[in-house]
Amino acid sequence: MQATATLSSKFQISIPKQVRDEQHWQAGQEFVFVPKGKGVLVMPVPALQDLAGIARGARKDGYRDRKDRT
């Protein structure tokens, strides 16, 4: 899929319908912009309930904390 959009004079971009439909993005959804070289990665911010349990089974030992740093 290749879709393009034009930056408006108010610095707004309309996301093409083809992209919105394929990604299941909805009006009012929050996004994060991650700089990547000369571009930017646009990703939806996950809902808090979607993050529940993602670290299940993670090791609790052998990690570094702020107090370990010099």
C-alpha cells in the first residue's frame, strides 16, 4: 500500500481512508510521533488495558536500575 498526503498551511495532515481502514484507526485516537532519521514513525498510543500482562514471565533479577549506573 502506498498513500500520500499533503501538509496543510495549518501543519495538518489528513490520513488517507485506505490507511485508516487498514489500521482500524478511529477519530479521537491518540498517536505518538517517533523521529526516525529524516522521517517519523506514527503509532497509536495503546490503551492502558491493552498493556496489562505484557511483562508476564519477565525475569525480575539481573536488571539494571538507576542506582546501578555510575
